Amino acid sequence: KLLGRSVKPLLFAETVESVSNKAPEAEINRRRNLAIISHPDAGKTTVTEKLLLYGGALQQAGAVRQKAEQRGTQSDFMSIEQERGISISSTVMNFDYNGKRDFSEDTYRALAAADNSVMLIDSAKGLEPQTRKLFEVTRMRKLPLFTFCNKMDRPALSPYEIMDQIEAEFNLESFPVLWPIGDGDRFKGVLDRMENVVHLFIKSVERGGKADVQQVPMDDLETLEKLIDDKELFDKLLEDRELLDELIPPLDMDRVSAGDLTPLFFGSAMTNFGVQLFLDKFLEMGVKPATRVAVNKDASSDDVLTVSPEHEEFTGFVFKTQANMDPKHRDRLAYVRVVSGVYEKGMKVGHSRSKPNKKYNLAQAQALFGSDRSSVDVAYPGDVIGINNPGCFAIGDTLYTGSNRVAFPGIPSFSPEKFSYIRSPNPSDYKSFRKGMDQLLDEGAVQALRQRNDDGGGPLMLAAVGQLQFEVVQARLKEEYNVESIMEPLTYSLARWVNSGWDAVDKADAAGKLFGIMIVQDRWKRPVLLFRNDWKAASLADEEKYLELAPWSQ
Ligand code: G4P
């Protein structure tokens, strides 16, 4: 959408009464924001827990349930943060509900809010289906991608095999920063190829404590051989080092920042091996809060603005909303990623979808640690804060101070693959059912589709990326609104928008081309076709070009 438009830096008019909201450079420079992506069970929760242990402050937005032991470590984050002088803001969006894990739209949205991404791989399994899906998003956003191969304390694939998979499937070269020495019971440590130092893990530590590590320069072969105490692994290390130095070109940080080269790490989050090293390298190599593009809604032209974190004014965007996080208070929260300026408690902001002179008071922001919260008085670019949502803040909205009406582009959402009718079996519950559904649809938990010309009275169809999203909707309707619901799944697996409109749909329908395809409308009454498989959609797009079939967009 932004192509072909002029790009201009965003300048704010200097007026006498304008108060600078500029974030201090030091605050911007010490922030690193990351989103961890992985297939369920690769170890996101465990790695997050260990990053906390080693790193300090961490914001975990979106986890409905949180592992108990994680809480214990959070209390000392302030002191660790001060000690290290750096705060890590990690938006972990693994969806975890009643012990089940699946993919959700949230995961995608977390990537929209992050400046760096970490791909977590189970070293025994290599790339898995959801790693692939999520990788597409990081590539679309051109986010720097760091790869951490976890669970090296278990029998693992060869590191070369993992590198090959990443290259073959993602067309992405990797740069091994840490290289493993052995795996499973014989996982002895890692070679830090940047420093040419071997980190040998002396004792395995279960959850909680930090690992004991002994550092030996790679050139001190005698000590290394003695400490590794395994002739085969020692020889392999020498051989690997030579091979890697020969094969891998020097690290090109520009390519890392552009997401074209992934720094590769190996370790075991459970036993703490390699996590601290990973964190230290990530803090060096990860990009700081980035400049983002936006449009100026006041400008008569379609000027694209660049908003850098150093801007004079506060800007941020909503990437997630959630209701009823605290059942006692029935509150609604909007998660805002700060892009520029400083959030200060009680500040008044404009809102991209409201009238220009309407201002909202951001009375109280919260830092979110899973289900725990603490209030924050100031927040800087790169931070994620939870603000009270009076109901008007929706995903993709921009909040801003100053005279320019800034609007960041919408957050991409992904094409749903599951479709199902939902209804309430008890007519007397209808009002609560509608209220709950409206709220969940506002949150973007699922999307709604309806039959053509239905103004809201007909059957409601839900569309989601994964089956679990439906189960969550049903569970939340029950828990939060006390209504039962019935789902009737449909066998379609793909949605395509008809960009050329309803006339084109009628034309294709009259010609008998839409047999076996369901015609529905989205919430803006735009035509959508549902297909049973990719092949059917591709052949219709090919044969009836006037339909202008497009993937999911919002
Ligand atoms: P997720 O958030 O990505 O879904 O993964 P999570 O951290 O919950 O980890 C999934 C399982 O893998 C957990 O086991 C966890 O203990 C284990 N795990 C994580 N990192 C490592 C590692 O480095 N090595 C080994 N061997 N296991 C690891 P679980 O039995 O499902 O849960 P729990 O009983 O340990 O909590």
C-alpha cells in the first residue's frame, strides 16, 4: 500500500505552548524488543523464564495462563534490571488456554509490535509446521531473526542439518554464533565463534539456578581436551571449527538487521545452557526500537511519514485488546506498543479513528507480566503498555500527541482456515450471547462472516486461523457471559475476497462457476468466497480473472 508514495520525515510544528515529549536517547538505546516464535512445545515458556532469570524485566503480554515458577523470578527483576542497565521487553504471544496450545491471531500481532524476532527450534525436530507459518510473518515484516536451537540436552539433529533446513525451506542463510559440542547426555558446551572461546557447562542446573560455566580459549587445546574429556567430541570440535571458518563468510550485520541472515545459537533452556550467552549476543546484535512508517490523516495528499523513536511527540498503536482479564473487575485492556516519545501517566492523546479534537485521558497504564500487572508512570519507545480500553480502541488504532494526526498502517491478519457456525441453544440467552460475541469479535479473537444481505439477524459464522480459537470463544462465552453455545463446523478451508465486488460474484454465479463454493460477506459487506481447497481457488482465479480474488485483508 505504501509503495509509490512519497516518504517524508514527520515534522511537528513548533508552537509556543507545545511541550516536548521526546524520549531520552539513553532510554531508546537500552531497549530491545523481541517476539519469540515457535511451534508449541519447542520451549517458549522455558526460554522466556530463563531470559527473565538472566535478563531482568520482561513483559509477557497475552499468556492466559502462566507457569507458576515463572512468577517467582519476576520479583527480582527490578534489581537485575538496574544491575545490567538494560530492560528487555519481550512480547511472548504463545496462546495457552486451559493447558492447550495453538496458534492464534495474537501471535501474528505480536510480531507487528516487535522489532526483533527469535525463532525457537526443538533441535530434535528441526523446522515444524507452525515455525514455517510464523516465519512467513517475520519475513513479511523484514524483522531481524535470531535462531535458537533448544533442547540440546536431548539427542538432536546435526547442527549442519538444521542449517540446511533453514536454508532450503526459508531461503535464509544462517551464521552460527554459538556452535554445540555434542548433544544429549554428551552436550558439553558451545563454541562462541565471535570470541573464539569455548564455554563448557560444568554442572547441569534444573529450573531456577544459573548454570556454572567454565570458559576456555579455543586455542588452549590442551586444557580443552582435558575438560571436554571425550576424544571424539574434541576432534569433532576442531574439525567443525575449521569447516565453519572456511564455509561461513564473516558476519554481515546489515544482512542480519534486514532479516536476510539469521544468527544461530544452540543451547538448552531447561538446563540453562547457552541462554545467557544468547541473551548477551542478542543485546549486542538486536535492533533498538525502530522507525516506523505512518500516514498523516490531516494531509490532503497521501504522504507517508516516518516516525522515529526520537520524535518530539508520543505515538503508539494498539496491537491487542482483551476483556475480562481480571474477572473481579470486568475490565478491558488495549495493549499499546510505544513507537515514539514518552508515555506519561494521565496524558491526553488523540486517536486515529476519532474526531481530531477528541482527546482520551490515559490515566493508568500497566506493565503486564502474564497475569500479573504493575502500574507504570512512564513508558518509552519499544515498550508495551496495557491501557484501559473504554471500548473505542481497536486493533490497529494509533494514539498520538501533537497536532499531526498520525495513523500507523493496520496490523496484518491472516487468512482463516477454519469456519464454523455458532449459535446459542437457549433463546433466553440471546442477549448475553450477542453481547459476548460482540466483545470477542471486537477483540479480534475470531472473525465474523455472514450470509449475503444479512444485516445481523441471520446465522453467525466464525472464521479463525486455528481450531483452538473456536474453543476459546466457547469457553469465554461460558465463563465470562454464562452462555452456552453450539458450533457447527463447515468443511471449507480457504477464504478469498472478491475485489471486483458483488456484480462480479453474480456474473460468476450465473455462469455456474461457483458450484461447491460458499458465498458470504465480511463485516464490511464485502463479498468473500469460501473454498474447500487451494486447488479450487487457484483454478477459479485462473479461469475467471474478472473476480480479482485476493487473500485475506482487513
Ligand atoms: P512452549 O512454551 O514453546 O510450548 O514450550 P515450553 O517451554 O512449555 O516447553 C515444552 C516442554 O519442553 C516442557 O516440558 C519443557 O520442560 C520442555 N523443555 C523446554 N526446554 C527444554 C530443554 O532445553 N530441554 C529439554 N529436555 N526439555 C525442554 P513438559 O514436560 O511439557 O512440561 P513441564 O512439566 O516441564 O513444565
